[in-house]
Amino acid sequence: MSRTADKPAQQAQLSRAVWEVLAHHGIERLTIRAVAAAAGCTTGLVMHRFPNRQALLRHARELLHQRTRDRVEGLEADAPTPLAALRAVLAQGLALDDETTTESIVWVGFLAASVGDAELAALHRTNTRAWRERIDRLVSATMPGWPRDRVATTTLALIAMVEGAAALASADPAVYPPTAQLAMLDAALDAFGFTPS
């Protein structure tokens, strides 16, 4: 990567390299040197954008949020009903294919990394709260007559089921294949009283 390359292209190349390292090697191997190797550039160029590993981690966490946010916004916009939107958005949080399985592994890695890092923990909370707010809004739209406390409890239960299933599936896909995960989601939706309109 040339130093004279335009800044947006350089940023995009570094972001792709950050994600590649995360996806193939895990959060513990996300280093300036690894990103430089993946981007085909010098460590100095990476350090110009990310002066330390903490900056890399912050950027990587934002990448995860951006990837999932962009996808769910499209799913929500394309859904014909609020229930269809709720199911589609929740389903993308499962580990159903290579992309979502990688995202689940990366998410669990950030959860673990945030335990001893207040800055990462705050960023992780901010992004997971945005996810909760989206699901809460979709539950409310699907069940407009529900009281506020029922919406909130249902939202948290659905998120816990989806994120738990994704984490388990990413570690043991033979026991939690995509068909089983989707059946779990549908059973949860049915148990809470969601029915197709």
C-alpha cells in the first residue's frame, strides 16, 4: 500500500485487514504487525492510523457494530411486516453461515476482552444497547398493545436466546446447526405469543 494512496482507500484497506485478522486469527492476535501483514504495508503506516493496540481494538469493535447494523437496517427495511422484521433481525444474530459465525466469535472475543478493559467495556455496552433498542422497538411494533414491562422483558429474553445460541453454535456447530437455531428462534417467538399476521 503506497503512502501516496488516497486516505479513504487506505482506511478501507486497513479496515479490511483488521477484520481479516479478527476473522482468521481471533482478537488475541490482533496486533499492528498482523494488520500490516494482512494489508501488505509497513507497521509504520498502520501506526499512523492506529497508534497502539487499543486503537486497533476500538476500531475492530466499531467494525463489528457497523457490519451488523448495516445488515439489519436492510433486513428491517425489506420486511413486509413488523413480525417479519423482528424475526429477520433476530435471525441475523444467530450463527447461520460463515459470516455470522465469524461475527459471533468476534463478539464473544470482545465480551471477554472487555472484562478487564473499562474503555472496551463501555464501547461494547454502547453497541449492545443499540442492538437492544432496535429489538425493543421491533417488539413494540409487533405487539403495540403490550405494556412497557412486557416488551422490555421479552426483548431481553429474545436477545439472550439469540446470542446464547450463536455462541454455542460457533463453538459446536454439529449440535447447533442453522436449522436448529432457526427452530429455537421460532419456538421462542411462538412461546412469547408472536403469530404471523
